[in-house]
Amino acid sequence: MTVPAPLTGVVPPVCTPLTPEREVDVPSLLRLVDHLVEGGVHGLFVLGSTSEAAYLTDPQRRLVVETVAGHVAGQLPVLAGAIDMTTPRVLSHAAAVTAAGADAIVATAPFYTRTHPAEIARHYRVIAERTDVPVFAYDLPVSVHTKLSSELLLGLAADGVLAGVKDSSGDLGAFRSVVTGARAHPDIRGFALLTGSELVVDSALALGADGAVPGLANVDPEGYVRLFLRCGEGDWAGARVEQERLCALFGLVGVGDPARMGGSSSALGAFKAALHLRGVIACPATAEPQIPLSEGETERVGKYLAAAGLL
Amino acid sequence: MTVPAPLTGVVPPVCTPLTPEREVDVPSLLRLVDHLVEGGVHGLFVLGSTSEAAYLTDPQRRLVVETVAGHVAGQLPVLAGAIDMTTPRVLSHAAAVTAAGADAIVATAPFYTRTHPAEIARHYRVIAERTDVPVFAYDLPVSVHTKLSSELLLGLAADGVLAGVKDSSGDLGAFRSVVTGARAHPDIRGFALLTGSELVVDSALALGADGAVPGLANVDPEGYVRLFLRCGEGDWAGARVEQERLCALFGLVGVGDPARMGGSSSALGAFKAALHLRGVIACPATAEPQIPLSEGETERVGKYLAAAGLL
Amino acid sequence: MTVPAPLTGVVPPVCTPLTPEREVDVPSLLRLVDHLVEGGVHGLFVLGSTSEAAYLTDPQRRLVVETVAGHVAGQLPVLAGAIDMTTPRVLSHAAAVTAAGADAIVATAPFYTRTHPAEIARHYRVIAERTDVPVFAYDLPVSVHTKLSSELLLGLAADGVLAGVKDSSGDLGAFRSVVTGARAHPDIRGFALLTGSELVVDSALALGADGAVPGLANVDPEGYVRLFLRCGEGDWAGARVEQERLCALFGLVGVGDPARMGGSSSALGAFKAALHLRGVIACPATAEPQIPLSEGETERVGKYLAAAGLL
Amino acid sequence: MTVPAPLTGVVPPVCTPLTPEREVDVPSLLRLVDHLVEGGVHGLFVLGSTSEAAYLTDPQRRLVVETVAGHVAGQLPVLAGAIDMTTPRVLSHAAAVTAAGADAIVATAPFYTRTHPAEIARHYRVIAERTDVPVFAYDLPVSVHTKLSSELLLGLAADGVLAGVKDSSGDLGAFRSVVTGARAHPDIRGFALLTGSELVVDSALALGADGAVPGLANVDPEGYVRLFLRCGEGDWAGARVEQERLCALFGLVGVGDPARMGGSSSALGAFKAALHLRGVIACPATAEPQIPLSEGETERVGKYLAAAGLL
């Protein structure tokens, strides 16, 4: 399908359920997609960070896109991450996910290598040139170790290189300069301004963002859809109540003991534990080398769900 | 072939010559391998950072390993990088490069994701378990954004997980603690202690390292081999003279204008320009999105070569 | 005077006007204070980052506090930074600024040294114990290189150690967890939740913050006061218009050429150039070793002022 | 006294013994100075990081310099840190320590503020202009968060601004470029090239450094003096044995539990515990807000001393 320009609404980065043997659990993935679509989301983003894209092999990545794109069959747009270190490798993924049915791709700046803004711009220009679907920039400094500047993003948007940005920088002031810059720019039309935050979606929408890509929407898609709708109606007080409930729920990402595991293990483990406890996926396993949550940590996930009215 | 335990000597991370269309230039790669072998090096490391592994597609990576392993045909050990974000993806590369003829693999800690030392240990244990060839750890904080601690390395070495380490951290004090720790440990035998430095190879060998993996050895393999031999003879004064000549030559990595390009573009561009000027490779192109050196910058590379007696 | 609990409203971090010889320009400082008070601000924060506290000698710091506290004479609260590396040095500043008339002090976590959360907590506990006035925490990771966690802040607030926080982390999601945590905590009363942002003051107030400490309020105090009032009235659309005007004005911090100077030189130089162009201070000099703006850069500051309706 | 140009040998950064009430313990400081002088050191560096300069108030700093300078009375040069955030504050300390008897000052680049190389150069030029004694640069990226480049250092050395550098960057390759650059430069004479490393002093001297400023020399001055002398005689094998003994001893900096305390607490606490156990100082207290070592941690310090033959 053609991705709306701009893309708006709630576009969850879809978790990738795994079997105990760490293979893609296709039935669980289908149930998760149904859970999201029934929750009212406006698009799906597969192979993002929350999808454990960094951990999936190429065949697994392909299987995920084929499964999800085949299942939604054009009901809503499917964006797919093309997450890799540099332009040529991103292009390989772009070709693969497009062939597998993705409607758009999402790419970060180069990482692992030492980059310069001119190289980042070149990176996106080359990707857009050689890819048939819209290209979204993914600003994720915690992983990529550079920040996409508003100058860079607005220049690429004005030249038609980018169809939108997912801002996961945590820096709402910087994101605002992209939002207001894009609104004011005569050559920018249909550029999607999406926040990757779970915690300030209401703030981002209030200052002009088009939508949100919150990992936590896997666990509670209805909540984020309600939040989006309330913002759209200008019901900021109602939105804040919903957002604060989701902020409290988001505390589940911290259940993992930091003496035993890193932040990815804890956050992704908690999302999957929550989906498992809610009956959506069959197994909460995360990919290697992540450390599994303990029983006690999983119980704490359950308490977060209960407190949010989700169990 | 079986990799010697420990691996010793000069093991250059082999540049990957590209055609103007950015395909692997196999004839140039063969000439480069001959240039290195004739220079007296003790092993080859393909698909490292200097090889632009981060930029090569999977078919290109495979072609490089097949070409080099086929050409040296067991004359000297061929290590291959299995550079990717996490365990499952590293395992895919490990299988591919092993099938293509690599004698050992080299892997970093996970990157892009947020890791914990326990996850890094698990990463290497899983890789070693599922790979038939020796596994070397690659400590490259500038790319990976974590440092492998000596406790971690020594624990993995003692358990037979790792066959060696390439230390590109720049922190010789920390490397020394691995060297002396390994020498003193009753369960560590044949663990290769390799520095990735270009600039303090004499220092590293003087404090007990087994060898070096200097990117600059592409340009001047004889120089690093001489340096290694002088250190082996205890001719520290002679080694220092050689090392200082190589340090001066290493200045070529800074020819690229930092206002126009990043450090990878400048350093890898300079190595390739030097190989081109020396007649080893047909084209100095680097992979996308790196910025090419200007004519003037390339001329400055030539001056460095001339000053080092290499033109 | 007694600082209101919680402190609310617009509390500008007051610039420190200097003479061409880099002494404190007292008449200009008095005019600046009048300009802010007439602009309707609710408190003054001297010796913060925007005040160039890092550059002022101890006698200069004392002179600033005496001048400002003496001039406002209890009309509105005067907070003073006690900015130094560790507890004992912060305590010296706390004693000095209190003696000079400050109504409260503002302190960062230790910096320069390698700190642990337990040491940061101890730091604030010792400071509060040995200081007679309320203590505000200053969260400024760009300078201090650690972030104050919400757990730490809420624990200290619950124990009565801290009277509030100035959050200059740029991370609104993290700040929100402090805001909602403080609102929900049975033992936290009167804890001031202040954002240090210039760009998302409306967002911060909408999610429950008590006030703002924006450096740009030196240049346009009326603007930030209007913004605060509109938020208080729930006029979010009007607030957004005002905030976007201020965001555009904030662009002046980028006038300095990054090839010639650092971010402090550019931002603080631009604030002072703006105050000079608006006729508030006699000289735009910044402290050593900052690089002065060029004539052309100063002209660009004037254009920002004109566009914002301030010239 | 006039500082030799270049300054050579072992110049320990002198610990600052404190009483249980955290006042400077003058009798212990005098004993520590005697212990170092009798150990054969070639100079003393007070008010460095190891001296807890970041924690000492201005009167304490002055007392330290007066005590030490008065006691050594010109027998050997006394360098004093002028550690603060920016030029004007460093100048205040420079004046104070010079008045108190220091023969030279040691200053870092600005910190806490966002700096540019041009500002760092200006910083040192202003300091040198307005200070009567030689100025040494202190390269300590772990605290200052910028690295002094070899270009910057060599330019300032050539202009007579700097009398030397203490390199505590841990990056021996970068230090080597300063060493060889200074040796080769026609305008640089008498510029002292000092490593701040404890672990690779032999390596640094082998590549041309003039001396070392190792914190661990507080605990074992004779060891570092022996190491320096053996290097001077070209007895590299003997030097390595001594250096490795000292490396093993340096393990004591890690006794503090990282779950309870930061790196400064552990390292400085261990140095002081060692001096206390060796009978040099009366009390091992470190300054606030550092966390004291536990009894068990102190016992482990004793074991390191015993293993090094120091108890």
C-alpha cells in the first residue's frame, strides 16, 4: 500500500515473539499483530529496536516482514527497519524488506564507524535514490552515538529524500525545532514527525507531532490510541490522565536487576513478559545474549499490568 | 590451517580494494595479499575495521574471505571478522566466513544495543560453542562504545572460550593487565595478546604482547615486520627508530579535512590512496557513504610516503 | 525572604554583565535586574551557568549576590548557585552566598571527580545539613556528566533534603517521572519542579512543572511571563504561539561560528549581545577564555531580536 | 627554587592526609613529604587529583602548599595544581599557590563549560601571561572531558607558554606524538614530558618521556625511583620487573565495592589506607562525599602491600 503522507497516529514498533529455541514464533507474531490492529493502531513498524532487529538474522528479519505484511494485507502501512552499520548494508536490507512486502523503510545514521554530518546526509541520499519506497530517518543516539540535527533533517526533507523521522532522542526541544521547521518550510510537505517516546507523547502531539512509535504500545495499544485521539480532540487534560497511566506502566522496563543485566534485557524482557502474561504471545524469550528475567522480576511485570488495569 | 597458539607476529587487517563502482576489486586484493605476504607478515586479518567490514555487504564479505583464503592456501593463517551487532548475527557471519575458508574469527562485544558485562561474556561463550574455529575478541571501544575489561578477557581465556584478543582500545595500561594476567594465570595457555595500535607496537611487545594488527601495515608491511623482529632480538633502540618512522608515516591518516569528512573517510581513504600511489591497488575508492579525498589531500599522502622512503 | 514552597513561575538565571576589563559591571547588573523585575519574573537565580558562574572569581560571585539581593531587597526570592566540584567547596560557596543575601542555594552533583549515586546523595545531605537556606538540585548533565535519577531526587525530596530541582537535562520524559513521582509521594510537599529548558516550557508546565528557569528570559522576560500565565489559564494554544516565538528567538544561541568558538561562547555571547542591543547592559563582553562574537555574528543577533519584535 | 627545564624524574602527586574531621593533617602531611623525599623522588606535585584538590577548600589548598613548600625549602621543586573550571578562577588559584611558595603551577583545560580548542589555547596563554612561574598542562580527559591534542600542546610549547605536560589520558600513542613532536621541533627546548600513568612508566620513558607523576608513588616512592633509574640505565628487563611489581600493587585501587562507591572513593581511599597501614599518615579519611572503605576492603589493601613487599 502507499504510506499516507504524512503518516500519522500510533505506529507501534512490533515486538518479535521467539520460541524457546529463539526462532521467530509466527503464530504468536500473528496474534500480536491482531492485538495491535484490534487495538486501533494506525500502522506497524517491524524490525525496529523494540523488535530486537539488532538480534535477528537476515532470514528471521525476512520472515518477520513477510509474516506481518502478508497478514495485514494492506489494511495499514507496514514500515520495516533496515538497521545496519552503513549505506551498502542498509541497502541490502532495504531491498530485502521491500521484496518481503514492507511499504516503507526506516534507517538510522551509520554507526560503528566514525561519521560526519556530510556522510550522514550522503547516506540518506544514496538510500533514497536506490530504494523504491519512502525512507524514514530513525534518530536513536543511545544506539547510534550521533544525533541527527534539525538542519540535516530539514534539508533532507526539503529535498524529498526523507518521508519522515522517528525521534527517539529523548530531546523534545530539539524535536520541536524539527517540527516547527518542517511546518514553516515552503518545500516540506507530508513529512511525518513521529516521536519514539513512551512518556511525552501528549507533549509531542501538543507541539505539532503527527504521531508516535512507542514500544510500550505493544503492551497497551488501546491506551496509546486513546491518548492520540484525546490529543486530536484537544482534550489535553484527558490526554494527560491517559499518558500518566502509561508512564506508570512504563516503569516495568526497570524490573530487571541492573547488577545482572543491561537495559535492553530488562526493557525488552519486560515487554515480552507483559505480552506473555496478557496471553498474546506463547513465550517471553528474548534473543541471545540477553539475560532472561527471573521469576520475581516477571511477577513485578504482572503487578505493573494489574495496576494499569491490563490483567 | 590450524592457527598457531598463540598467534604471534604482524597480522595486518587487510584493506578491501574496491572498483570505482564499489565492487570488490579481486585482482587488486590479490596483489595486496601478495604485497603483504612478500612483506613478511605472519598472518592476515580480513573483514576488520580497516577492511571496511562495516561497509561490505554479505556477498562482498564472502568474496573477500574466499579470495584471500584461497590465495594464501594455508601458507599463513587467515582470520576473518564476524562484525555485527549481536550474537545471532555474529554467528551467521562466523558460519559464512568459516565456510569461505577463514581459519579463525574475530568478534567484538555487542554494539548498538545496551549491554552488560554478563551479556558480553554470554555472547562470547555462545559464539565459541557454536563455531568450529578459534574465536578472537576485538576490543574497539571507539566503535563498540564499551571496553572489554581484563577480568572478562582473562575469565574467558581461562575457560578456553577465546584464542586471543586484538586490543584497539588505545589504553596500553589496561592491555598490560591482560598481558601480565594471562602470563600469570595457570589455566591460560596459547592466548594471543595482539595490539591493534600503529603507534606503540614496540611498547606493547616490550611489555609482553605476542604481536600486532596495525592497519598501517597495509602500506608498509616490511616496516612492521622489521619492527617486530628488532623487538624479538631485544634491539629496543633499533625498534624505536623503526617505530618512530612508522609513527611519522601514520600522520597520513589525518590528511582529510575534518570540516568535510569523518575520521574513517580520512584514515581509510589515506591507506587506500597510499596503496594506490605505491601501485598495489588499482583504485583508491572507499565505500559509501565515505567522502573521497581531494586531489590535494591525496598529494599530501604522497608526501608522507616519500618522507618514509616508500615512493 | 522565605522562598515560597514550592517556588513557582519564571526564575531567570541572571546574566552577569562585565566591563571590557572583565569586572562585574554593577550598574548594568542593576539595570538587568530592573529589566527582569519589570518584566514580571517571579524570582532570580544568580550564579548559574547562564550567569557565567563557572568563570567568576569568588569576589565577583560575592559582589553579584550582594548587588542583586541588596537591590531586590526581598521583593522576590534570590537563588544563588554554589557551583563547584565537591561537597566541601560547595559548602564554602553556600556560606558565602548566604552571607551575601541569597535566599536559597542551587548545587549540582559533584563533577570532575568520578562519582557514584550514593556519593551524590551524601553530597546533598551534607550540604543541606550545613546550610541554613533551602537547597535546590541542579541537573545539568552536559556540564556535570552525570544525570540525577528520579529515584535519587524523590528520595532526597521525601527526606526534606531538597527544596526543588532545576532540570536542565533536556530529557522531558525523565523530568516527568520526577514531577508525577513528587505529586504522588505522601512525604513530598512544596518541592519545586523547575525546567531549565527554553524550548519546551509549555510542555513542562502542561505536565505539571511549577516553573521555568530559562536563560533566554534575560532577553525577553515578558515573553516567558506571558507564556507562564497562559499555561496557568489553560490557554495551551496561546501558550504554544508564545513558546514558538521564543523558540525562534532562541536560534540566536547558534550565531557563533562553531569553527571559531565553543557553545558557551556562542550562547552566552548572544545573550549578552542581545541585552546590549536592547540597551540593558553597557558591554557585551563574556569572561575569559570565551571567544567574542564578531560584528557579523552580533548583527545576526539583532535580526533575531527584530524578528521577535524586541528591537 | 627554579624548576629544572625540563623537569625530569619521579614527581608524585602528593596525597593530602586529613584528620577524622576532614581538616588537613599537617603532621601527617610532613611525614608523607619526608617519606617521599627519602624515597628519592625528584619533585612534588601538590593539589593534583590524587591530592583530592577537587575536594579541598581554598584555605586547605593554601595550607597544603605552605606546609609542603616550607618543609622542602627548595630541596626539590614543588608544583601545585590550580584546578578550577575556567581561566579567571584558575588565575586566582595560581596567584594563591604561588604566594604560598609553589615553584610552578599545573592547570587543566576548562571544564564544566563547553570548550573549543581555540578557547583552550587562549586559556593557557592568558594563564601564562599573568603568572610568574612555569605553567604545566594537565591532560586528564576522564575529569575534564576533553583531550589536549598534540597540535595544541606543541603549539603552546613552541611559543613558550607551557613548561611541560602531565599526560593522564591513558593514550600512550597520542602522548608519543607529543614526545616525538617536541623532540623534533626547533623551537621547543626544556619542555617536560611527564606521564601520569602508574602502569606504563617504563614504556613512556622508553619512548622518550622525561618523567612520571604516578599517584601510586605515594605508597611506594622507592619503587618508582628504582624504575626511573633502571630505565635511565637502559636496563629495560630490570625496569619491567619493577614495573610489573608496581602494576600488581596498583590493583589496590579496585578494592572498593563498585556497588557502594565510585572510582575516586576506591582509589584515593586505597592510597590513603596503604599510607596509614605503612605508618606514614595518622588517618585514612578521604574528603566528603567520598565513601570510606570498609574494614574488609582495607584488609585487602594490606594484602596488596604485603604481596609487594611493603608491609
